[in-house]
Amino acid sequence: YIVVNDDLGEASEKVASILRAESCKISRNKEQIQFIYKQYQESKEK
């Protein structure tokens, strides 16, 4: 990622957006996804 720091407010918003996007990646949430999927499978069995 490249963030040009011409405007501090805009640059900080862009960095915050990048951090939010990165935190939503599947590779960063595998455990949570597996937990939710397991609960879903268990609810279907009932």
C-alpha cells in the first residue's frame, strides 16, 4: 500500500480503511469462520 501524506486527515482515513480491510480478510479470520461454520452444521443436525 502507498499512502501519500499530503493531507494528514485524508492519509489517516486511508490508513484506517486499509487496516479495516486487512482485518476482514478470510486468512485473518479462519478460526472465527470455522467456529461459525461448526455451529451452523450443529444447528442443522437438530
